[in-house]
Amino acid sequence: MTPEPVTTRPDSPELHTMQCMEVWGGNREIDNGVVMPGLDAWVYARPYRGAGERPDAGDGVGRGGGDVHYVSSCATGRITRILVADVAGHGEGVDQLARGLRVLMRKFINYTDQTRFVNRLNREFHELSRDCKFATAVVLTYWGPNGHLSVCNAGHPRPLLYRAGTQEWSFLRDESEADNIPLGIDPATVYGPYELRTKPGD
């Protein structure tokens, strides 16, 4: 008998299990557990001054929140991609960008190459951002069969990694990483990923 999945927030009021070829998320207020192949997560977002609290159009995109989160699962369930972004500004323009990011997540849902995805994301985001908006973001691609994780940071604070074996936290990469600039600023920027292997409990 297969045990029930356990999220990092067991008391979360909701639990969403990812399906193949699904893109889940948006820019609305949320407090939700997410179960993916090989990964469990908890997503908590409370937009500034209540933006994004109002009902969305069924795609997870609220009306005003600039904090965007998306998770995708490929056709075979082996590639999980996570995008956390903070889009500059608020209102209708940000909502359109959030929808644009969702479209890009779906477009690249079966891509295993993190670098190709993020660099293309940056160029296309530049096109979406004609009104001079930009976004900081962290993109993660997880390959389920062996626990391989690619992490790319575009202007966000550096992600932290917790190793269950040593019970220690550490920053990913060095502060001097040259590619750590927001999406949409320079379409020619090349974003290189940080590669690591995860173990159960990390």
C-alpha cells in the first residue's frame, strides 16, 4: 500500500496533486500544499495590500498581485518546473504578464534544459514587458528519476538549501554570480543554472 503524500505544511487547508501536462499557479493569494513527482511543497503568498484576493478567471491569475508562482509537470511526469517571480508594479498590466508567464511555462513544459528555458523566458519576457516592467525570479527544474535539480536566479535573493543528512542550511552559489539580474532587463543576458543532486528529506 502506497503511503499518503506528506507536504511541508501538513495542516495546509488545501492539497493539490500535479497531473501530467499541467501548469498550476497564478498571482492570487494562496496557502496551499502541492504534491509533484518526487517533490512536496507548500506555497504561501499574500499580495501587498490585498491585491490578487479577488476571484480570478479560472486560471489562478488574480487581479493585481505581482507575486507569481507556477508549477508544471511534463507529459511523462519526470520533469517538474517551478517558477517564483515578483513582477514590478501591480494592476492589469501585471495580470497580463502573469498570464504570459503561464503560457511560457506551458510552451516549455517538456524541455529538460534549464538554461535554454530561462534564456528564452528572459527574451520573451522582454517582449511582454514593453511598458518597462521587469521581474525577479527563481526557476527550478527537477528531474525525478535521479533527484537532479537545476536552479536559476534572476535578481531574486539567493535561494537557501536544506540538507537533511547534515541538518544544515546553505546559500546556493556565490554572491558574485554575474547572471543574477532580473528578467526583461537585457534580452541578451545568458542565465546559467546551478546544478545539484538532492536526497530524500532535502
